[in-house]
Amino acid sequence: MIRIARTLSTWATRWVNSGRCGLHLSRCVLCLARAGRTGLCEPCLQDLPANHTACERCALPLTAPNPQRLCSACLLRSPAQDFCLTPWRYEFPIDQMIRRYKYDGWRAPGRALALNWADQVTGTLPEIPQALIPAPIAPERLPERGFSQTAEIADWISRETGTPLETGLLQRHPGYQPQAGLDRGKRRRNLQGAFYVTTRTGMPEHVAIVEDVITTGASGDAMAACLREAGIRRVDLWALARTP
Ligand SMILES: [Zn+2]
Ligand SMILES: [Zn+2]
């Protein structure tokens, strides 16, 4: 009996997760309870590891809030972005949700996080950017992954917030080794010259780069520096989650 129940539950989960049943937006991606259009039920949403007290420049969780609202690394050397916003820490179950989305191509958890991201931050931003720029992923990664997770996340957030998407402006040169496994200093050196802008005319004044996860902050810093150097006055960095 237990085996039958387990088989049925596995089958139901796969069916719902496949998206073929059309329920992926009305059932919670974590527990399959009724969830509304954002794909996460209220209890699961409340259980996500919130990143409430964080550095305003790099979103690193702060153990003790300070008047400047900056972490010690940003007090020593300010990154190029003006403001960083990630509502969650990259911990369970966010890490699993993002991995399933990014490496298995299961869209529902990525979409659920993006929709809830927009739901949570709409109305709380100090200044609304004029455009959302997806963090460009390494060109050699695209064929293997089949999609750009940052372009999709930026598109979902753009549709929710009404902020236009600007996909062609910021690009990444091929041939840079993957950042995974490198420390903060090596990541920064590895990224020198990795990004470029395709035009310098008609630039928006204020943009937000959209990332999936901020790990050390080196990529965000390099992208923001590239955009600032091209004449953009204010660059924000938005991501789903921040590695503590
Ligand atoms: Zn749930
Ligand atoms: Zn910081």
C-alpha cells in the first residue's frame, strides 16, 4: 500500500513538474499545495531563507547591522554597483531550486522565484531603473545549457514590474574560465576585460543587472564597472539569492 502511494506521489510530482498538466503555476513547486500564480504557497514562501539584514552594496548578510549598512569588504573597497538587492540567501531550499532550474532546465522553480522576487520588492525600491540587463553568461555555456537563466529571470521580472528589458547592451567575451571554485581575488582577476558594451549612444541613465546568484560579487562588480565606464550613471544589481 505504501509502495503504491509512493509510486502515485512520485508520478504526480513528475507530472506536475513536467508542466504538461498545466498546474505548474497553481501548485507550489516545493510541496504541491495550492499556490496561486506565483508558484509558491504562503508557508513555503515564509520558510525561504530571507536576506533581510544585508549590505546595501553587495547584499552580503550582515551579522550585526551598522549605520552605513555596508559589509567590511565594501567599507574597504566599494564595488562598482550602487545598490544590490537579493531577497534570499543561497541556502536550502533556494540552492536546490536554482540548481534544478539552471542545470536540469526545470523552469517552474526559477519562474516561481522570479515572480515572488518581483512581488516582494515592487514598491520598496529607492529608485526604479529604466532598464533591466541580464548578466551575460559565457557564450560557450549556451549550447550546453540550451538557455540563458539570467535572460529568462530578467524577462519574468520585467513582465511583472513593467521595467523594460535591454538584452543586447552588455556582452561577455568567450574564453574566460568558469568562476566556480575560484576565490574572490582570482575571480576578480579572471574577469578583467570579460565584459563589453555593444554601443555607447542612447544609454539609459539607470539600469539594474539581473543575476541568478551572487557568490563572491566579483562578476557583478566587473559588469557594473563596465556599464559605469560606458557612461551609465547608476547601476543596481538584482539577484535571486546571495551566498552568505
Ligand atoms: Zn508549498
Ligand atoms: Zn558589501
